[in-house]
Amino acid sequence: MPKSTTLDQILNQLAAEAPAGYFAGLHIRFAGPLVQFQTYNSEWLDHYTEQGYALRDPMIAWGFAKEGASRWSEIDLPDPFGILTKAADFGLRFGVVVALGRLSSRSIVGCARGDREFNDDEIGRIQKLVKRLHEVTEPPGSLTKAQKQALQLIADGHRHAAAAAMLGISESALKARLNSARSRLMARTTAEAIQRAKDYRLL
């Protein structure tokens, strides 16, 4: 089964566990995640971004300080900007944060609901899903020479026909190389594959 299919299945399961949405920052390096997914209320995300909450969020601070899981209500860290209180105004009244991985490649995932606290069984299931997400999004150590060449030519602005001609292969062969690169990088489009390859320092 392709990694992208597995990833979609895990994200669908995570969405089912988080009625008010989730935010997953995976393999955070150089202050930003290599891959991120979210289903939170767009109004909350806009407000969160406008206020620059990421640098002040106690959930994220907890995720860098510890591994494991914690209900938002049990995070024993200062929240001088009232971020968790403000989240409740947008329907994110109860939540759980899960963090794992070495500090140089930490994954932090927050899940929310509006009706009640997450119970222990739900938190256990979410932890398993986050572990699988962390594993399935582990950046590849390398791309093949053929995959790199194909991605680089498209990144440089060449159309498929021109790129194929430059490599001395058919256009269908070029598309096969791009498809294999997308699969390896868990990208849905070639543009996304190019960006991830650059993020992973593979291009």
C-alpha cells in the first residue's frame, strides 16, 4: 500500500477522534514542521496566526519539554496570553497534546473537542495514531538519481516534454520517475514533492 494511502487513512482516523479538529506538526526542525496537517476551525487558525500564538502556545511549549500526552487542562505551564481560554471561544474547549521523537525531529499534535474531556482510551488511541504519523512521515534519507533529475528539471521550470528530451527518455518515463518521487516523498503533486525534497535537503 502506498505511503500516501496509509497517511490518508491515519489522518481520517485522527479526524474521527478529534470532533473539533486537530493540528499536526510533524518532524519539527529549524523551528518549523517538515509536514503539517490541520482541521481546526479556519477562524481560529486565522486568529492564531494573526496573534503570533505559535511562539507563545503552552501546548507547543509542553510538546518540546516532554514526550507523551497531556490534556490541555493538565498542562502546568503559564499561559499569559490566555491562548487555551481563547481557543474555547472558537469551540476548542477540551484538548489533548501528544509529543514524541527526538528534539531535532519532534512531532507535536493537538486534538480538540467541544463537549467534554478526552478519556484515557481516546488518548491512548490518539497516541498510537500520532506514533504512526511520525513513522510514516519520516523523511527519506535520499532520492534516486533519476528521481532527483526529474524533480530538478521540473523545479527549474521545464515542461514535461522538454525535461524528457533533456534526459533522453520518453515523456511517459519522465512521468513514471516523477510519480515514484511523489510516492517516496508522500506528496500528492509534483510541486509538493519538489518543496518537500527541498525541505528535506534532497534537492
